[in-house]
Amino acid sequence: MPSATPSASGHVQCDSIIMGEAKIRSIPEIAANCPDAQLIHEAAIGNIAGDQLLKLETLGLTEEEAEDRILKGFLA
């Protein structure tokens, strides 16, 4: 049975990986026309962690192959 009081919730998640000389700006916009809305925004921006590359390199991947594998996993 629907509630007599409308409610709303929203969640925005922005993830970015910086490579080389790349620059990234994460400018989210989230709005609700409900005074009781629960809105959440999460952002993570960073480089590929050196320990991630090292782990994959110790398993036999080149640095380029390791970066490619990490990026494919990130984008999946």
C-alpha cells in the first residue's frame, strides 16, 4: 500500500582514473522536489595504485598489460 507522504532517494557515484597528464573534474548534479529526500553523492578520483601494477607485473604482465587489465576491470 503506497505511503500517504511521498518520499525520494537518489545516489550518484562518479569514479575516474587519471593517467599521464589527464585532468578530470567531477561536477555532479542531483536534485529532488521532495523536502524529505535522501540524496547521496560519492566521488573517487585517482591514479592507478602502484601496488596494483606491481602485483600484476609479478604475475608476468608488462606494465602496459597491467594498466590495460586494470582499466578494463574499472570500465566493466
